[in-house]
Amino acid sequence: MVLSLRSVSKYYETAEGPLTVLRNIDLDLGTGESLALTGESGSGKSTLLHLVSGLDRPDEGRIEVGGRVVSELDDRGRAALRRDVVGIVFQQFNLIPSLNVASNLGFHAALAGRSNPAWEKQLSERLGLTPLLDRYPEQLSVGQQQRVAIGRTLAARPSLILADEPTGNLDETNGDAVMALMLELIAETGAALLMVTHSTRLAARLDRQVKLTAGRIVT
């Protein structure tokens, strides 16, 4: 099992008292599986991704990723988790503006000690990025930046990929094309995928779907 959540809850303090964002979440994801996490805005989807990636801590429960209990890791350990085990595809891309496309593609793989020029070359070709390798993020379209972000994540061959609305900035046609390619490449790496999406159409392309409502899994 790549990902296991048991009785995970998260609260935030407000002027009116504690606000429960996630309640007793149980979830499992195995090697090579893909799971879509759906739900309305504010239902806790992005918070759950932050907890799994170690960007935030649960108030209750246990999260295990790749055999590591996330809540037991210190800051350095959680950074190592994101470097070695978890890959994140952000909606806002988070490309490094001072690096060209080729360097952005290989950045995380180099940090993880898994640089593989042949794999990075294949990714750039499959993602249609070969003519753009010398360009910088500001010189790219939104769709091109999204493909670089996906390639950068896949280059490091993580065990678990977290994707937060990975096609949310694209129109439907381009979004479908990017999604199809991303799923194809992820399948080739054997990684597990946990994807947040508002789109039931895109969610249907994954192996399983669960819905968050008011911080609880209802399907």
C-alpha cells in the first residue's frame, strides 16, 4: 500500500471556535492505482493533499506514505518525503523562473538522486516540449507550463503523485489531452495517483472516485 489514512481529522481555530475541515478520514491507495477526490470548494480536498504531502499536520489519526508515518517526521523528514517518495503537480505549476524548461524538467530528479537523461528526453518528446527546452517559464503558454510541471514530477519517478486540479487552468480540449497523456505516462511509471478535481468527467477516467462533503468521505 503506497498510501494509508486512518481516522485522520484536521481542525482550524477561528473566532467562533474550532472549525473541522476533515473528519475521521480512512483511505487506501495501492501501487499503480489512481483515485479521484471530488467535492465542492471548501470540502477539504486540498487540505487532505497538504496532509499527505507533509505540508501540514493532522490533528488526529495516522497517515502512512511509502512506509513512512508522516506525522512522526520532522521538517527535514517531511522534505525528504516530498523529494524521494511524493511528487506534486500544482495547479499554479510552481516552475522555477530562473531555470529553462530542460533544467526545470530535471530539477526534482536531480534532488532525488534519480537523474535519467534518457527518461527526461522521452518525457520532453512525449509532452511536446523538445522545441521548448531552451525557453524559460515566462516564455511559455499556460498549457506548456502545465506540461513542464507534469514532466518535472514524472522525471523523478515518485511512488505517489498528488495532483491538485492539474488541468484547472486549461480549456476542456487541452485539458483532456493533457490528462490523457499524464495518465498514460503515470501508468508507465507504476506510480499511484491521488488527484483533486471538480470535474466528474475527468474523475471518471481514474480507477476509483471518492467524494468529500463537509470534511467526510461520502462515496
